[in-house]
Amino acid sequence: MGALLFSFKGRTNRLPFWLVAIGLSIIGSGFNFAIGKFNSETFEKISMGEGLFALLTFLFTMWVGLAVQVKRWHDRDKSGWWVLINLIPIIGTFWTVIECGFLSGSEGANRFGPNPKVKRLE
């Protein structure tokens, strides 16, 4: 599990991608709801601890999201740098969802490792 969530090496198929995406969306939504009491007028009242917690939550979710997405790009036999397509407003998000969420990975092993769909006997 740690390799899936924190490593940028290897490949993963669509199911873990979707499970992580949904999980991070739930975490993000819950977090936004929890701190929703703050608006621009009261934002100054956030304590140092709350701000630090918000920063750490953001960094955690970004790291995990990027790690899993890089592995999906690898499964498509593309460089992990394709995550940067997300920086293109609207188009980048749609492209990522289609490529990483709906299209299968390359058949067999590729330069990033063995096919994650194939169960290995050891």
C-alpha cells in the first residue's frame, strides 16, 4: 500500500487510480466542510495549529494524488511528466480523466515495469 501511495515508480491499473481519486475527494471535501466556518472575514482567526494541519493535509493529498497519477501515466507507457497536463485549465483535467481513468494500460511489460494486471506467481 505504501508503494502505491508514496512511490513514483512502477505502474498501476485503473481500479487503484479510481479508489485513490475517490478517497482523496472525500478527504478534501470533508476537510473543506470542516474548515468551511472560515471565510475571508474570519480567515485571520485560523490558529497556527489549524493552518499547519491544513498545510500538511494539502501536502499529503497532493503527494498521494501525484504518485498514483504518475503510475497511471507509466501504465499508459508515458512519462510521469504528463501530470503537468493538469496545469492546462479544463482540458488538462478532462485529458487526465480519460487517459488515466478510462483507457487501459499498455499490454505486457513496458519501460516502467511489468503489467500490473498480470498476477505473478512467486
